Amino acid sequence: MDLPIKRISAHARREKSIRHGHISTLHIWWARRPLAACRAVICASLWPDPADELCPEAFRKTARAEMTKWARQNLGLLGQESFPRFNRLAKNGKKLDDNVEIRKALFDFIADFANWDNSTVKEYLETARALTQTAHEALGGASGSRPLIVDPFAGGGSIPLEALRVGADAFASDLNPIAVLLNKVVLEYIPMYGQHLADEVRKWGEWIKEAAEKELAEFYPKDPDGATPIAYLWARTINCEGPGCGAEVPILPSRLLEKSRDRSIWINLSGKGGSVHITIHQGSVAEQNLNGTAKRGSVTCPCCGYTTPIARVREQLKKSGGGVKTARLLAVAVVHSKNGVRDYRLPHESDYQALAKAAKEIIRLRYTNPDFFPDETLPLMSGVFNVPLYGHNTWSSLYSDRQLLLLITLCRLVKKVGEKVDSKKDVGFASATVTMLSLAIGKVADYSTSICTWVQSGAFIGHTFAQGQCLPMKFDFAEGVPLVGYSGSWEGAIDWGCRIIEREADALLHVGQSELVSATAQSLPDDTASCLITDPPYYNAVPYADLSDFFYVWHRRTLGSLHSDLFQLKEAPKAEEICEMSGWDPDRYGNKTAAFFENEIGKAFADSRRVLSPTGIGVVVFAHKTTSGWEAMLQALVSAGWTITASWPIDTEMAARLRARNSAVLASSIHLVCRPRENADCTVSKTDIGDWRDVLAELPNRIHDWMPRLADEGVVGADAIFACIGPALEVFSRYSRVEKASGEAVTLKEYLEHVWAAVSKEALKMIFEGADAFGFEEDARLTAMWLWTVATTEKEESLTAEGAEEEDEKIKKKTTGGFSLEYDAARKIAQGLGAHLEDLGHLVEIQGETAVLLPVAARTRYLFGKDSTEAPRGRPKKKDKQLTLGFEGELKQIEEESGDWTGEFKGKAGKTVLDQVHQSMILFAAGRSEALKRFLVEDGIGRNFLFWRLAQSLSALYPTSTNEKRWVDGVLARKKGLGF
């Protein structure tokens, strides 16, 4: 069955900003799939296409009845006016007699069911489950049984949860204990206990809060005026290494405390007598005046002005074990009890006394209860865990004394709840309650480390993993007060978890199963699953096991005896984890190379095929950014005995996603649809031989049929290229081997080169609206295709500079700007268009593994200089906020050097149409109206219809925020006035 991609993608993007009741708020897990995408894909996988001649008539009958009922009854009851097709059916009493119309009705239902708001609505659930049950039985399932959906890389549980929602059974397995724990909650505890569990968790959560408040009151004193501290704002310190100074300097990237429309509050630092003094100010001040002492990791002393370099800053922090114990309390954020107004003050003596008490208590606990401290090693992992560079070598070192005291107290109280809950009545219910309370500790821990920062724009504490799957160093940090109900509070953690239970309890889910097992050796018997739907790891994209240790070390202390099967080890298991790790940590993971990953993922796909019924369907989600990664994944699937039959690109990323601007990054996750390629005895078929000529003849037709379909759904650029892989691979992977006339086997890599060429040619036809794209020279064809490929990344970005000063231990290679592609992807696109990157140095610059289509301004010297064959050198000058054009000076210099076209364009026009369009764009941007007019009119460039066709195409392709878009539009605007 196909999918209504555009509507599902809209729901998936929206879901990324939904919080209340969403399973993502239960506990952190990295790279979760949106529930909307999972729900839609599962429906499409389980339900046959009514328009397919092989569709069982029993399913058509049920689909016809359910969709008609939906149109006549449920749609009106729910007040939905989304789909004219349903409204016409409801009004006119028409029947769904046409199979294509049934298919369209199912599309509409799937699209609307993907909406978060409808995921627990009774009418949607009943309809989906009726369709699932009928499809299962019509396709040979036992009467009364349900289809089984298997996910061997279950992670955060999105796929198995949605399997239960649509009426299937779910078996979720993972090698990571935290993932298994999350799936136990979602698949087992919530369906078993529902609202009763939520009530019990709220009850014991309140008991823990009251007990913790009593025990910890002396460590979190209220202000004498009754104000309540909600955050303590700290900065790590170093001793100034300036001659004769030695002042203790707070490492502070910014002095800003809060900035809103109404006010700005900041810190002033002054050096007096070898000490740094702090005052707090409020008013209006330009943000650029609020720089702190730290810039790019180096620290400037307010007393003597000496700048201590980053290497020495790092060494000082290493000696102090990360700098937490030597950090300075700068300010305290408080809320006044009378009016609820937030304010900031300098530390009081009572604050220092409370900190001293906490330090003393930690010393006592280390002697009496050492096992409560998470002193397991925190490894250094290049580009992922950078905090060890500054001395954080254990998990406990990430926390201040008071933060440790808080978390240890919560752990101890949760264990006490385990002793108090009456497990005699229901051991499972007691386990579920304590597990939920432990997960709440995980959420509090995420907001309670010394790398949590104060977010000035909203005045709240950012969590530890705010920057994704990494632990970057933060010089300043915010310590919350989790028992008073603000950022990262215990009360909030309990409420988030209970909201999920209460919401999903309304869905009346049946119970699924979660198990700790490797994907390469699943515990299910052969041929038991109806569907395999999974989102596997991608090379080194996310180091799940090491990341999960942040939580594992706490959950093992509260749940070790309760879930002994999950927490046998001191850390999450890593030896068998399918992940490429050698680049991050060659000492620990020297064997975990790309080859290791490819070999293990191949085993996992082979074992998944073993588990799946011969008539079953597989869906593998993939969103890797490199072509080599795609080739390896596809090779693993084909070698494991799968035939790839289709691919569904679903946009699963937020519109405000942190990514490289003007580069080809997948916005979509490509869902590869597969079928087992098996003999009657379930062994992999190895005797089906395909003819290479037949495969090549069929390939262009497949691409031609699929590309317009993607365009209609708004899928363009890199997403469309990779989305074509499914239909293209069906031609190739249906055979166990494809041979040339000589008998030589064709490799998948060789075939994919032809796929890229076919996609590129078909895309050009669409870009130039059916015109003969090959009327243009190779540079125009490549430019158009290149810009179309990066079109998926034109969404607005939310790029924060938080922590940027500390992350400069790696010198990042600067680029010239322009539009970047992975080099191999650029090479394949060029090759598919009959172009060669090595011959286009004046248009494309190679920067390691990246290829950059140069910005037009960077081509000025090539386009107007005497030696037009010379590739541009250097970088274009930066443009200021008034859009002063950096190439203007270069243009003037070329005029002076040549002396032959100052004020007039007397030089040669570019050799190609693209060069001529770029020349006109630069003349327009530089304000050379007369020169532009002579160039287009007197020199006759404007009389070439290809010039205007290319300019119009480039206007549609350049991202709206670029100079190129404005410039080419400026040229086009003069077309009519110039008589063309």
C-alpha cells in the first residue's frame, strides 16, 4: 500500500513540539521516531491495498463498510471537515464501490489518524483495529489472533507502542537495559494497570517529595524575606596566570542573566585588590556589551587584563576534577512569595552555610553509604563526551555536592517505597510503581548536573542533553531546586510520567512484550511475525550505550534488585552493541569499525528475516547522510535475503532543526519496504538470476513513475533522491544475482551508480519543466541539480551559540559558503549528468569529504578576470549587515587591472549560459545598471532564450534567504523593460 506522505509528514513535524502526554517526556531516549510516522507506516504495512488485484475480498468488504460508516457517522460526530470525499459520501449516501476510491478513503483515514489529537479517540481506534484484524485473518492469520509486529531495535518504544494502538501484538527487544525498561513501561505496565498506576505513582511521588523536603530543608534555605530560591547560578573559576596576579576569575561566557521584552538583567565584574567583585544590574543594554570573561575557551582577567589560554584553562580545571568544587556562586534566582515576581540577588551568608553543610553531609555519606555514589568511569569520547578533557572522569563528578545529595536522597526514598508498597497483592504492580518513580529520578538527574545552563531568554534551567547526544563542557551552570516546582522539579517529573499513563490508558491497549536480547539472535521462533518494523542504528550516529550510562548508574541503584535481569552489569552492555565506535574511542572500541557495524547489521537483518513469516513485510527506517552508508545498509539487506520493494520518505524533523545551512541533509526518514526473498522451505533464494540489460531497461521507467509522485507530496532534493531507492532496488533485489552477458555478476554499488544517473536525469526534466535540459552546458545542469538536491534544507534553523566558546578544542575547517554536498553524492550527481567535478574547479570546490558549489560572488575573478580559466582563490569578503557586497572591491580591482570595461562591459561574455547568468547577477548586485543593459542588449546575451530559461529556473531553485535569489530576481525583473 502507498502512503499520503505530505499529510503524515505535517503531523510528524508537529508532534516534535508536543509535550504533555507524549512518551518522549517519560524519559530521554535519543533519536526517537515520531509516533505519527510509526502509526501511519504500521497501518500501511498491515492493510492490503484494495486496488491491488491480490487484495483479499474480505478486506475490501470490511474497508468499504468501515470507511462508509466513518463517512456517515463518525465524521459528523467528531466535527471533522478535513476530507471532501467523506463529506460527499455522508451527504449523498453514496457507496464505496470502486476499489480505487476505497484506497483513497483509507489514505484519508491514515492521514487523519496520524494526527496526535486523534491517537486516543475511540472511533479512530475501533476503526483501525477492525481493519487490522480483518486484514490479518484475510491474509491467513488464525481466527481471533492478532498480527505480531517485531522491532529488534526498539529504543524509545515508538514503533511497538503504535503496533498496540492499531490492534497488533508487539514484541520489542533491545540490547540496552534503559530501552528495555522504557518499553516495559509503555507496552506492559501502562496496558496492565492504566489509571490505577498513575494514581499510585502520584501518591508515592508526593510522599517522596514531603520526605525529601524534610530531610533536605537545611540545604535549601528560604530567604529571610520569604522569597524562594529557584536556581543558583554558578561559574567555574581559574586562577589568573598573569604576572603577579593570581586572582580567582569566574569563567563566564556571558554576563547576561535574563533578557526579555520588558527587561534585561546582567552581572558586572570589576577587579579590585586582586579580587573579582560582582554586582547585579537591571535596565536596557545592548547585548554585545555583555561579554563575559571567557571567549573561545580562553579567560581574560578583570583585574589585570591578562588572557589565560584555553590549554591552561583546561589544565587548571583538570587539577580540580572538573572545577565544580572550586566554582563560584555568582547569583541566586528567587521568586517572591507575595507577588510571584522573579528576581536575582547576590549570595547570602545562609547560602554558603547551606553549601558547607551539604559538603559535610556528602563526606559522611561517602563513608556510610559509598555504593550510592555513581563513581563509574565517564569515558572520553571525541566529539561526544568532551567533559573528561576538563577533569570529569566519573559520573559523580558531573554533580555538585548538593546535587549529589539530592539525587542520593531520592534514590534512597524510592528504594524505601519499594519496601513499603504491598507487593503481596500484585508483584507486577509494585514493580511498575517503583520503576516509574525511578524514571522520575532520571528526569531530575538530567536537570541537575554542572553542565546544565541558565537559559536567559526564558529564565529556566536547560537540561544536560539540551544539545543532543553529547556531553559538552559548560563553564557556567545553573543548579536548580527540584523540590520547589520549577525547572527539572521532582513534582514535574512525576506529573509528566503520570500524564503519559493517563493518556495512553484511554487507548485501551492490550499488553505487549519487552525483552533484553541482541538483534542478531532474537528469541522468537522462525516465521512467527507478520511484520518487521524497525529503526536500526546508523554507524556512529548515536552512541546509545555510553549515553545511557548517564541514567543507568542511577537506575541500577534503585532498580537493581527489582530488575536484576536488566542491571547485572555496572554499566550498559557495549561489546555486542551494533555501532561504529572506533573513531570516537579507539582505545575501548578499536574493533568496532565500519566493517564491524556492517557485518553485525547484516546478521541482524538475516535473523529478522528468519523471524518473519515468508509472506510478511519488513520496513526498515534509514536516514544516514552519506551515500556509502546507504550502499552498505542496502547491501546488508539484499545479502540477508530481502527484496526491497518501495520506499516512503516521511519528514520526521522539526522545522527548526540544528543542521548545516545550504547543505543536503535529509529532512525525511526513508522507510524501506522489504519482503523476504525465500524458497518454499524458508531458505534464502539463490537461483533467481536477472539479466543486466533487462534491469537497466526497467530502471528509468520506475524512476519516471515515482518522481512525479514524490513531487506531488512535496518531497524534493536529497529526500527525493533517496526515496527513489526503493522502487529502483525492487528491480535489482528481486534477483539473487544479476549478471551481464559475459556472466559477470553486477554489484549493488555498480547498480546504484546507474540509479543516481537515472534520478538525476529525471530530476532535471522536472526542474526545467519538461524542456530539454541537455540544451544547457554541463555547468548549468550540475548547478540546477545541485540546488535542487539541497532544497530540503531551506527551512528556518534555530542555531544556538550555547557553549560554543568551550567547544573550540577542535579547529573546525572554514568553508567558502555556498551550497554543500557530501563529496560522493556530488560526484555521483555530476557523473549521472555527464559532468566531471575535476573539470569544474571554477564552479565547485572540494573540501575534504565535502563538495561546495561556490557562491556566485566567489566566481567574480573567474567571470570577469583576464584569465577566465583560473579557479577562484581565497574567500569572498564577508558582508556586513547593510549587505555591502564583498566582491565590489574585487570588481573594481579587475576593472583597474584590465582597463577595458570600466563603466562599460567590453570584455568577453562567459563561455556558457550559466557563466553569463552569473555575470548579469554580479553586475546587478554591484549596481552596474548601464553595464548590465549593454551586456544583455548590445552584446545580445538577452536574445538567447536559454539565458532567461536558466535564470527563471535558478530563481526557483535558490533558497529564498540567499543573495543569489535576490540577484537573479533582479535580473529577471529587468527583462520586460529591456524589450525581451
